[in-house]
Amino acid sequence: MKSIIITGGAGFIGSHVVRLFVNKYPEYRIINVDKLTYAGNLANLKDIEDKPNYRFVKADICDFDTMYALMQEEHVTGIIHLAAESHVDRSIKDPFTFARTNVMGTLSLLQAAKLYWEAQPEKYEGKRFYHISTDEVYGALEMTHPEGITPPFSTQASSEHHEAYGKDFFVETTKYNPHSPYSASKASSDHFVRAFHDTYGMPTIVTNCSNNYGPYQFPEKLIPLFINNIRHRKPLPVYGKGENVRDWLYVEDHARAIDLIYHQGTIAETYNIGGFNEWKNIDIIKVVINTVDRLLGREEGEDMNLITYVTDRAGHDMRYAIDSRKLQAELGWEPSLQFEEGIEKTVRWYLDNQEWMDNITSGEYEKYYDDMYKNR
């Protein structure tokens, strides 16, 4: 039996990966390691929490002794590392927390895996350390076509759409140039992962992904925050003029990519995962407003007046755009949803799961899980 630790498995992307692996691979043992900070929520996994091949462990990845003991106890053969502090605004206010979790936490996992795997007779054979990172480590791209394409438009990887805002894209060999404490911490963790392969021969893989959206995302991020604010008719704070461009990927497509890369990706390689799906923030906000209004039975566009422009974020990168053609060519992956379909599914989910959202925004779930696991 393969025994795989998935870190950050109670978070947004992590919960989708845990669910996919638990359901798809009943012969695997999946150990979800999560500290259950503000963004971790076991309610994200209620549908699989009683599965016989699933175990949850509340732990801090920075606790090396606990990580090493867990490796030994569970005879771990693989690690899929998603646990991270990920909100740029929080990193600007508190860079130390990001350095601790994202850098030292990754190093703790790497060293625990190294010591455990090197002590086995087969050593690194059949093992894998898969580190999930971000496109933000690459810095920013110029907008050579600032007007882009007026939405709505097809999000298939057509040449027209792929060059909507510029001809430059992040590829796997793009030089790192992080601009925020968050992206700097992720860049450092990426370098440590690659160094453990180059120095010790550890079988590592790194992927860098674009912005994800979909169910179970913590509502400090743009799309769920705005869905909730529109529902309650609260202001929608937009940085600057909303001209910043991001590449968006539906979270279940990311989980499928992680599954494919974990099993078939080449050791020591880097793969970029993106949606070929660039949108200006202001355009995506207008689509979300129209969709929420329509599904709530309001006049479409009725809540456009909630848009409130605020002072731009410090060091706010203008454009990110991922080139996923290596992943497509080598492993056959591509996004399954067009953006309009993905947004429709996403908005419907949040509106249909208002109790989940209300618990998140009230903080009730934090107290519940603190009480539930404080003695474990």
C-alpha cells in the first residue's frame, strides 16, 4: 500500500486533492496533515472523513520531530506538499509567519523525508516529494496589449486568447523575480526542494500554478469574498483601477493535474499549470456581479454600484500568465472548463452553501475544531 501525506489538506486546494486521492485510490492510505489555522476547515472534507483509507492529523509542518515520527509510523512513500501561507496582503503585514511556514515548514518536511527514506533498504526507490508552488515567484509580465479582448470570450487555448494581454508568458525556465514577502517565501521553498534533489538525490517535483477558483476557497480571496459581499450588498474593494491581469484555473482541474504529475511526472522536473485564461480583475468582478445578481433573482448588473476603488496594494504585479504547453505535450493535461462555466458552478456552490460561508466568516468553525482536537 502506498502511504501519502498531503499537507494543507483541509485548505482550499488541498481538500480537493485529498478528496480526489481518497476516492480514486482506495488502495492508497492518505494522511491529511493540517495545522487548522484560520484557512483550514475540516468541514471541507465531511464527505470523506469516514473513509477507511483516510486519516487526519492535526500538526504543524514546522514541527520536525512530529513530521519525522509520522513518516515512521505511517511508512510514508510520498508527500504532496500544499500547506502554505498564501495571502499576499497578510504577508505584507507579517512576513515572519510566511517565512516560518513556507520556508522552514518545507525544510522540515524535506529533512524528515530524507532521513526516513535514506534509512530504508530501498532508499528513494518508489518515493516522491511533490511541492506545489505559485506563478508569483516569477514576478510580473508586461501588458503589451493592455486592452485585451472584451469579455465574454472563449477560454480555450486559442492563439488569439492566449495572447490577449501580451506575448510573454511564464515558462518553466523563467527567472525567479518575486516581489512580495509571500512570493519570496515560496521562491525560497522551491529552491530548497530542488536543492534536496541536487544534493541528496531526493526524487522531487515542483509545479507552479496560476490563480485557482472554485468551492471551499477561504473568503479572503477575490471571488468568494465578492460573492459573499454581493449577497449582503457590502462594498467590493478593487485595488487601483482593477487593471491587473491574472490567469485563472478551476480548482478541480488543478487537482487533476496534481494527480497526473504525481504519478507520471518526471523526477526533478518543473511543470507550470495554468488555465490559458487571462482576465483583468475588473472584468472578472463584473462577471461575478452579473452571475450572483442573476442567480439571486436580482436584475443583472444591479450591484455594479458596490464596486469601490481603493489604494493599490504595495508591489502589486500587473500581469501573470502561465504557459502550460509543456504539461499538455508531455502528459496530455489541459483545463476541462471554460471560465464562464466554471464561474457559474462556483457562484452556485457558494450560494447553495451559505451555512458554510456564514460559519467561516463568523469564525465559529475555528473554535469548534480547536475544542475538538486540543487533546489529540
